[in-house]
Amino acid sequence: MKLFLSLLALVALVGLGTWFGLAPQRAAAEAAQTKVAVYVSIPRPAGVTDETLNAEFTRAIPLYAKVPGLERKYFTYSQTGFGGLYLFENEAAAKAHFNAAWLERVQKTYGVKAEPIYFSVPAVTAGAALVAPSATNVATIIEIKTPWYATDGLVKKALRDAIPTYAATPHLIYKYFTQGTDRSFGGIYLWEDQASADAFFGPAWHARVTKRYGQDGKVTFLKAPVSMIQPAKSEKP
């Protein structure tokens, strides 16, 4: 009897934890349980300037505006690569875009094998910047290893609970709250400029993450001078 009652209590606790972890948290942001972010980086050809990339990115906006299920794309580059940060309405749309034909085209055009990196996106929010994307924008990808004791539901709840904090963050334009396939969590941020990103992810941030999780987080900085952002469905004619 005691064993039965213990098992019943355990099932109840698991069920309660799951409910809290998956309950919609819409407070100041759009719930995004099915959204998927994808990061693509292709080695940058020798001699290609930032100006050339910016021009090509701008010309490509109409093409990406027609991609089914694509809500946002930040066209990105670093010293060594170029590509983009994509936000799709669901995984099916992402997989349909990054299909075998796409992979083959990249291989043929650039002579490299592309490896899109997928993140689930349980929530998104606008930051406090309240400005349109511009040529000075910088994107950051944050990846922190999830503690062994944290369930998927608890991580999702913690990410959604953080929405008000990031909605009030100065110089932040937008954030996707992310979970990686390697059990990492973090986010994809769009900042007004490099100085804003550097200030946020300074020594104090790294110290805080290390103290809380026992190890530092990985921060990837990318220039994001061009963006394709679809209007919200409620805004479309």
C-alpha cells in the first residue's frame, strides 16, 4: 500500500511539473511553442567584402519573403563565414527549406557541405529598443549547458518566465529563447549595435552564468546588417 501511494504521489508530481512547464506564458510576448530557429554559416570566400555581402543580402530579401513558413531572417556574417539566422513557424517549414536540394546547391556553389543548426523556440519577445533593424545591428547566439537535474518542462518555464526581463532590456531589439538539440539553452538576440551586445555579455554576465550553472556560456557574435521580417499575421491585409 505504501509503495502504491508513493508511486501515485510521484505520478502526480511529474504531471504537475509537466503542466507548469508547458502552460502558455504569453505575458508581453508571443507564445512560440512550435517555432524553430536555424543558424547557417558558410565559409566566406576570399576577397568578398562586407559591402558586397550587404548588397547581396539586400537583393535577396524578396526571395526570402516568399519562403513558406519563414517569419524572420537576419542575414549575418563574421570574419570567417556568412549566412543567416532564421525563424520558422514550425520544424516542418524549416526542414522543407533546408532540404536535400538546398544542401546540394550550397555544395555545388561554394564547394562546402552546409550543416544547418536547429533550435526549438518556446518563446520570443521584443526588447526595449523599439527601433527598426538597421545596418549597425549585431546578433548573438547564446548556448548554456542545461544542468542535469533540469527537465525540459522546467527549462521552458524558466525561459518564458524571463520574458519580462528581456522585454525591458535596453538596446535589445528582439530575442528568441532557444533550446538546442545538445540540451543547451539560451537565446538568439538582435542588438542595436556591437557596443550594446558587448556591454550586455561582459565579464559580469560570464561570472554570473559560471556561478549559477558551474560553467561558462558560449557567446557567438555576428554582424546582422540586413533583416527580412514578415509582418505579424494580424497585420497582413
